[in-house]
Amino acid sequence: METIHPKIIQGGMGVNISNWILARTVSMLGQQGTLSGVMLERTFVNLLQRGDPDGNIRRALAHFPFPNLAEKVWNKFFVEDGISEGVPMKGFPVFVVKPPDLLVALVICANFAFVWLSKEGHDNPVSINYLEKVAMPHPYAITGAILAGVDRITMGAGIPLHVPQLINSIYEWKVATYPVPVVGKDNTKWNYAMSLDLPNFLGKRPNGLKKPGFIPIVSTSKLASVLAQKLKGSIHGFVVEEPTAGGHNAPPREPVLNENGEPLPVYGPKDYADFRQMVDLGLPFWVGGSYANPDGLARALSLGAQGIQAGSIFALCQNSGMRLDIRREMRKHGFNGTLEIQTDMRISPTSYPFKKALLSGTISEEAVYNARTRICDIGGLVYLYEKENGSIGYRCPAEPVDKYVKKGGDIKDTVGRGCLCNGLFATAGMNTEDEPPVVTIGDDLSFLKKVMANKNSSYGAKDAINYLLGIV
């Protein structure tokens, strides 16, 4: 375990918001840059079909330890000079419990390439962030990240009990497995093991593999205590996210219901960590959620934390992967104090509360939401269920209602759901269809008036770090 820890962990946000450029920049500035690992294979293919601008993917794959595999992926998806304007991207396989070899190779190569790029030219720690809810790719994605030398893995949006064993199996170059929950025919739950036989699929173990540290993202000290006990010796530290953080939030422990019996985004004392208990665990921790200012950092340090995790301040900086026009609008309204941010209890197919910015042209607008044709063509957040014949099916409460119900889903689950997969890709400017974006951000944007001269100006990751550290 390392004894020197950064004061700032940059959050692993959205789909390609925390891209390799941002992660590399933050790490080179002496803090912990984080790459978003969510559906990296699609970002990878998007860039290949655009002709690999600047040659970054080609440069990274030149260092991939299994060149024959990289060549197959490259030959399948690369388009010389990029696809023409208005031409749809090539078809892309969605994840199933027995993914085709090409998809497995693609996921491994994508995670390798983006971690490699994040680490290029420096020796400072880089982390990659995954969502426990997006579980099917984990054996393949984490393999790619470890092959590229990722230093730490963070994971939230669930209880990541099985990550340390997965890391160990990959490091030891054995069969790596990860359990994915399945709803049985009688509504009982069982697990399907996604697996990767590393020696058979890839070949001989490369020299110099290192085992990354694991940092679970939790909302309470109680969950941290459970994980510390069950995963003793396997945890590098914790990130404690409070309910004002962006992205997915933990559900309230004691829900307050509206007149229809639905939970409201009301959080009480049980939804916050006891920091004395966190200190007693004897592991480093960082605190996220409205701590993105010098006083917030000082407060976190006074609570016994190593520092803070900050997301929103980096999501809106010029180094992030957020679409430029959306970033400008977010900064302008945030600077003016006119941006409304809502914790939506329904929009995420995961059933977790999700923070969204109420921004014109996004699915936060009722008219835009209602005008969108429901489609589930990415499948990142599908649930697995057992069909009558015993095979496994896939359904998502954000897919077309009739399809979801036909698959045995409850129609009540579809109300108010939005397609986060397409929406988050749109926010990063990576879809060719007319999909409306969805923008997630934390509650506190007060930092904008400290890092921007006026509502139309910008700032970089270095400006954000200097502000957080109190450097004028």
C-alpha cells in the first residue's frame, strides 16, 4: 500500500466526460486523475470510425502486448479518413452473457488504450472508474486496464464485493469471473458468472503486471465498515460520496413518500457517513459532494480524510469530454446561478436516484422527453432475467414499454425512465443519431465564480486544482 496520497481525486464522470485527456492532465499536475471506464469500447469504436484523429489509438495499441488481437480489432472497426458526414456508424455488438470473441477483444483493447494514454509521459497514479451496475464487461474491461498498468480502480453504483477477487485472478493470470444477478422465473435471484480464461484467450502472462489498488465508492460509514471487514487487506481506501454529488446517488435509507407512495429525494442523518467511524477503519478516505472549494478541502482534512473527490469542477473545465456547446451553457447558467439541478428518482433504469441538470434541449425537458422514441440499442443498463425455457433474456425499463412488458417486466417500472446510455453518449458528442443528451452534475456550482472571470469565460484543470488547493 502506498503511504502518500493525493489531496484531490478527480471523479470518473459519465461516458467519456472523464476522458483520457482530463485524467492525464490531472495526474500530471500531481493529483489523481480518473478515467471513466463506462462503455469505453463504444468510445473507442467511435474514434476508430472517425479515422483515429491525431493517431492516439494507433499509438496506444502499438504497446498492446497481444498485437494479433489488436490488429483484428483495428481491421474490423478502423475507417481510413473517417466516415462521411451523415453516414451512420458501423453496427456494434451489444453485451450478452456469452459475448463474441470480437467484443471481448474490443473491450480489452479499448480499456488498455485509454489507460495507456492516460499514463503516457508521467509516473503519477491514474485510476479508472467503473459502475457495479454495468457488470457484464468487468472481467474484460479490468483486464485491459491492468494490462496498461492502471494504478487504482474505483467503483460505485452498487456494492462491489467481488472486485478484489477479480483483480487477483487477472493479476495471477487465471480464469477471471464476475457474478451478474439474474431474476429467475419464480422471481428468486441467482448469479451468472461472466468469465475470461486469460491464458487461453490471450496467451502467456506478460511480464511486469502490477496489481492496482481498489477504492470502493460508498455513501455511509456502515457500508465502508462491511466492505473493510469482508475485504480485509484488499482495499486501498474509500471515497465517501454524499447525496449532493453528481451522477447516481444512493437511495435514501428512510424514504419519504409522496401522495402516490413514491420516494422523494429527501435525505436524513442515516444517509451520511460518521467520519469518526471512517477514521477508525484505519484506511485512507476522500469525501465527495459539495467539497469543491478550499474550505471544503480543509473541512475534509479536519474530518480525518486524505482529501476530496471533485467531479463537477472538472466536468465543466476545458479538458473534459463534455460537448463544447453543452459545457458553455452549463458554465454560463451555473455562473449566473440560473441552473436548476434536480435529483430525479425515476429517470435511471438502475432505480438509483440520478442528478440531472434542467437544461434546454435535454431529456430533462418534458417536451424533449416525450418526443424521443424509446429505444434500447446500447444495452449498458439492462437487467438479466430467466426466460421460460431457461435461457437468459435482457430487459431495460427505459426500452419500449410493450417490449419490456412482453419480457415479463412490470409496466410501472417504465414510467419516467430515460435512456442514460444514449443520453450520456450524446452529452459527450459521440452519437450520430438525433438522441437528446442528459447532463449530470453535482448540486454545488459555486466554484464557477472563483475560476471564471465572467459567464462566457472558461478555465482548465490546472485552474481548478489551484483553486481547490488555495493557490492564487
